[in-house]
Amino acid sequence: MNKPFYTAVAVAAAAVAGTLLLIAGPHNLFDSKASKLKQIAQGQSLYNVRCASCHGKNLEGQPNWQTPLPNGRMPAPPHDKTGHTWHHTDDALTGITKLGLKPFAGDNYESDMPAFGAILSDEEIEAILAYIKSTWPEREQAYQQQMTQQASPH
């Protein structure tokens, strides 16, 4: 046997080992992507059941969402790129979903947004938010991630 043959065998073995490490290792990129897609699909399903009636099937929000209704309450904002959801950190979005708006906007703020903490698990809230974020363009996603990172203690 010659040196090129052994080199080819070594390269092939290294490629197989590297692939196995990617698939079976602690940082499995393939499993991570599949897991994220599963979370987004679950979030879309939950959004359709729990959120779409107010925030819109296509995340478009209620009409004139920045103008108070006759009862003084604010309409449901869009969760797509035209709204302001992507301006908030993950902690704020989770908190608003879980606790309602009063802890974040003040006791005098009137809203029809319910607190979902007794209805949805933390994982379900995270899935809904993953779905919403997956619909944003790259610029909005990057901005929201940056806001979240800046707000988290280092």
C-alpha cells in the first residue's frame, strides 16, 4: 500500500468521526435545529388557539392598534414586524404573556390582555414566543436578540 491510500483512509476516518460527533455529541446541530422547528410548530398551534383571536391569525393585530377603543382600552398590537413586540426582551415578553400587562405598564393601564400563567406552562409560552419571533425578518430578530443580551446580567 502507498502513502496516498493511507492518507485517504485517514481523511475518511476523520470525516466519519466528525460526523458522528456532530450527530451524537452534546452540541448536535441537527437535533438542535429539529428541536427548534418542533418548538416553533407547537408555538404556532398554541398561538392559533390562545392568541390569534385578538392578535390576528397572521400576527397583524387589531385595526388602529395604537388608538384607544371607546372603553379606553388599547387594541391588541400586531406581533409581526409592524408592531413593537420585537422591541422587547425575552424576559419582558415572557412576563407580559405570563402575568399580563399591569406589572409592566402600571396598575392604571387598561387592557384586555389576560395573564396566561395559570393556563400555559413556561415551555408553552416559550414556544409561542419562538413562533412569533420566527416570523420576523432578520433585522428585527437581530435587534430583539441584542436587546435581550444587553438586558441579561453578564
